[in-house]
Amino acid sequence: MQIHELSAQELSQKIQSKEVSAAEVAKHFLERAQNLNFKLNAFISFNEEVLKEAEKIDLQIARGNKIGPLAGVPLGVKDMFCTQGIRTTAGSRILENFVPPYDSTVVRKLKEAGAIVLGKLNQDEFAMGSSGETSYFGVCKNPWDLSKTPGGSSGGSAAAQAAGLAALCLGTDTGGSIRQPASFCGVYGIKPTYGRVSRYGIVSYASSLDQAGPVTRTVSDAALALEVISGKDALDMTSSDQSVPEFHKNLNPSLHGKRIAVLKEYENSDGLTPDIVNAYEKAIEFLRGEGATVEQISCPHAIHGVSVYYLVATSEASSNLSRYDGVKYGHRAQFENISSTSLKDFYSSTRGEGFGPEVKRRIMLGTYCLASGYYEAYYKKASQVRRIIRDEFLVALQGFDALVSPVTSTTAFDIGKKISDPVKMYMNDIFTVCTNLAGLPGASVPVGKDRAGLPIGIQVQSLPFCEQSVLDVSYALELAFKNSVGAPHV
Ligand code: GLN
């Protein structure tokens, strides 16, 4: 087995037992990632210090110092996470040259556990998109088929993980951005409960929905990484002080006696392809066969999830993105490109140049929703329906270990197919947005492939702070279906 085929934990064990050095591992991944990046465009930037940092880990091991569980693991970080000394673009021109002076809490915790930042991963601009195509740095390709998108917005994270360009990756998920690309690229991805993981130092898109999570090759790696990054953070008021279980140690694939829910509103949904229905039914059959009971539940307002999401998320985005004004940091329009000396023209030139079309569309939509006169009809109404959706999920899921559903209606689609039709693109999110609106944890587990050989993921969700249930059911599915997915040849 090659180094890049090992799980993050296997890799760290080999490094800690000195079978291979962290420096060799870092060199292997760096060369592989740089060579394949011409094909995949998964990385926006590389960490120039990666080899030096790996040598430091080797030195600590040689000295017998106490070392973290992810010692020497090369980490791919979505470009939404601030990384000290490494530019953090959020996939946008407006942050093209922004080098943060500090690490996001998630990155800091992973570094403390011994992981080494290998580089920053491509994504949709400000995490707005489902295909990676809104990135200012060009579209990332799906390693299973280079003519397809890897999904989005954490497309670079899923593509890099699937192609073995990093041993562990980080994504963010506001409406499906970890789960949909994980499904498109045949890797595992989990979005934790809102509040489980600190958002400090993550570029804000829609603050009441954003969560960070791992994208991994195995469920066990995700359990370990999640354990490392979870917990209360004094720097994020919305982070929860719920105790963090030992997700990784507790991992248990037994399905016997488990109660699994399926959602009425997600079945027979328009546009679900037969291959996905088939994979989903097979997964359900497997769960039943292993001793779980499967019962249908209903959350009638779930059908409004996409509409509600695109009102709430754009409203929050319009407010969050107002900070990019060219004054404090980020792109600033050149003096000769500004039509007058007014501050308004300075702002509009800077923002006009710095943001791409999808981000502008969302800022306009969100600003409209929040404007006096429209607020009641749009933002407020959407917030009310969001609350109903949340309450329906919380009530319907009582007593269940997990909710299982498709992640997406289709497998990875062609680059260019949906980018000119925003509504079609937004419909990608029908099965994933309610998870964020309700603040639930949710994951995508690879369970099979379609007839074209493209991966299919199944979504596993649970009640808030029940990540262990999500991981356990995911683990059972992984053990049963892993061999039917495999890895892409790149
Ligand atoms: N595809 C959704 C959007 O475009 C979700 C993005 C996300 O989760 N960051 O907003």
C-alpha cells in the first residue's frame, strides 16, 4: 500500500513508530499534490514551511516527547479557515492576498494534535455554490472523472481526499458543503451539530448555519478528527459547552435494536435518479438485515427547506460580507479605476472588482430580504418557517438513532451544466439544507456507484449532539459498502 492510501491514523502510527518519518510523508504528499494539482486544481496555496514543520515532529518523536494522535498527518484545509502566515482567500479575489496573522481554532487544535498544514483547498467563492465553479481560482475537477464537478462548496477538500493529495481534510458546511462533495467524490464527510465546533477564524458566510467538519477516507479518521476539533471555545460565543465524547474510541457498528427513520418528504422527490434510489434502498435493506427497525417519519415543512435556506443564508451573507470594503484589508480598487473621489464609488469599485457574480447575486438578494418594507415578508417569514422546520425535526426524531436519506438527487454532474441556471444549482441542496436549518449533525457515507462509475453517498443525520449515533451508523455502512466504492485512479 502506498503512503497516500493509508488512513490518517495508520499514517500517524507509522510515523510515531518511526517506520517512516514525518518528513518523508510530508515530501510524498507535497510532491503528489503539486504534480496532480495541474489536473485537479484542488489546492489554491501550499504551505512553504511544511517540510520544516514535519522535521520538528520527527525531532519530537526522536526525543520521546509526548505527541498528539495526528502526529505528522498532512492536512488539507479549505480556504475558509484562517491559517497563520498562509494566505486565506475563501476562493475570492477580494481576499486574494490576505495572509491572516492567526490560526482559526479548528486549525490550531489540529496542529496541537500533531497535524501539519499541507496547503489550502479550492472552494466556491465564500462557500457559495454546489460545484466549485464559483471559485475565483478556477474550477476543481472530480478525480473520478475530470469532466465532472467535485461538488461544492468544499470541492477541493473532497477531491484532495479522494485522490490522496492529503491524509486529512477540513471543510465547512452551511447548507450541504461537506456532505454533497463527499458524496460526489466517494469520501466520508460529517457536519457536526451547530455549536459543536468553534467558528472562530473561519470566514463567515451565514453565521447561524456555518459549521466546520472533517472530510476523510474513513469514518474512524473523522471520529478522531471531530473529537480533536470539538468543544467550547471562549472565542466563539455560539460554541457549546456540551462535553465531547470519545467519538473514536466509542465507535460501534452494531445495528441491532437501532431505530432508523426515513423521511416521507425526501422519498419520491423529483429528479432522484434510479441509481441513487437503488443505492439508498440497498442501504436501507442492509440496515434492516442487521437488526435495525426502519420507520417513516414526516416533517411537512421540510419541502420549504431550500426556499428558507436561500433567504436566511443570503441575508446573513449580505451582512457578513459588508466588512469587505477595501479599507481594512482585502482587495482595494486602484485609484485610476474609481470613477470619482467619493467613498461610495471607492466601495463600489472595490466590491465590484473583488466579488464574483454568484456572490454579488447573493448580496443583492440578501440585502433585499433585509430591507425595510421587505424584511417582514422575507427574512422574518423565512426565520419563522425555519423554526417550524427545526421543531418538526426535533420532535419527529425523538427516540430514533438516526435519519437516513439520499444526499443528492444525482451523482457528480458535468462542469458547466448548471452554472448558468442558479435555481437548478440551488436544487442540489434539497436533502442537505434542513440539517443546517435545524442545527443537526449529518454525514455522507459512500455506499456505491452509479452505472457510469461515479460514487454515491448516503446521508445519516441525528438529533443535536448525537454525532456518536451518526458516526456509528456511518461506520456500519462503511464496513458493509466500502469495497463497492474504492478510490479513483488519477
Ligand atoms: N450549496 C449551498 C450554497 O450554495 C451550500 C453551501 C455551503 O454549505 N457552504 O449555499
